[in-house]
Amino acid sequence: MTDVQVRGRFVAFEGGEGAGKTTQAELLAAALRARAIEVDVTREPGGTPGAEAIRTLLLDPPGDGWSLKAEALLFAAARADHVEHRILPALEAGKWVICDRFVDSSRAYQGGAGGLGDEAILGLHQFGSDGLRPDLTVLLDVDPDKLGQRLIERDGGKADAIGGRSSDYHQKVASRFSVLAQANPKSFAVVDGSGAADQVHDAVMQAIVSLLSGGAG
């Protein structure tokens, strides 16, 4: 009798610039590996050679930068390559995929703060990535003032093309993330990201209990 490969789990971390997504993704990966679970930690935009090339174009754009529509198309293209060449193969191999940002970032940034709308972003995602959704999206909620201080400490005042946008833009991003989470409580876990990293990690582990036990996200 042939063993049947169990599909892995897919968890995405979302939140504003400086919310601690990368740190929490790594802490979760370490906790899962301690349970003998295979994990692939990745990021967006990026995760594959093609998507990383697009990341450079997005965060350090040529000339006067991209229009909002071009930016959304580039994110969708990077995601399509990422999903096809890294995320889906890992899931099909039974690994957990932990991703620092996924489609809900495009929904909050380009769709919400950028004004392109949710329908346009989801249409691009359906076309490019067959509408793939994480089993759970963990939204790290941090007060905007605290995020600003974290960014100063992290970037030293040298933000990229998106991180360096106005405080009004980032407030709109935060508001849109909140709306998305409230509209989809079964798909999102909202975690207070303002505490120490280990405290936030404990809350993240509570949020993924059902995934660890084999329940739906």
C-alpha cells in the first residue's frame, strides 16, 4: 500500500511596515521544526529568482516609479511565479509554508490605500495564482505610532519606495487590513503585535492550534 502524501499548511503573516512579520515567521518556523514539521519560510514580493528580481523593481523603481496599476501588476506577477515554483511544490510535498506577506498585502496596499479596489486585486490573483489562499492569515496589529518608531530603528530613516510613503497612506493600509480581518474572521487571526517578540509568538501559537491538530484554518 502506498503512503498518501498529506498536503502541508500555509500560514501568511500580514501587517504594516515594522509590525514584526519577519521575526514572527522565523519564530513560528523554529517552533514547528521543534515538532519535527518540515517548514519553508518565504516572503513577498520574492521567494523565487524571478519574484526577487521583481521585488527589486518594486522597492527601488526606475525613473519616477510605477503607476498604481503597474505596481499591482508587478506584485501579481511576482506572486504568480512564487506560487507556481515555490509555494505549491512545498505544500504538495507536505511542508508548512510560512510567508511574510501574501495577497492580503496587495488588497490592503494597492487595493485599499492605492484605491484600485478589492475586485481588481482579487481578479489579478485569480488569474495569476488561481486564487490560492493561506489556511490562516495572522494579522499583527500594532499601534501606528509604535510602528513609526520601529521603522526608524530598523531602517535608519532609509525606507524603500513603499515603506517611505506618507503616514496617511500607511494609516489607510492599517484600516484596510482591519476591514479585511473583520470581514473574514475564519481566515484571519488578529494578534496584538505590540509586545515583546516572545509574547507575540505565544499568541501566534495559540492562533494556529487548530492547524496543528489538523482542523481547518
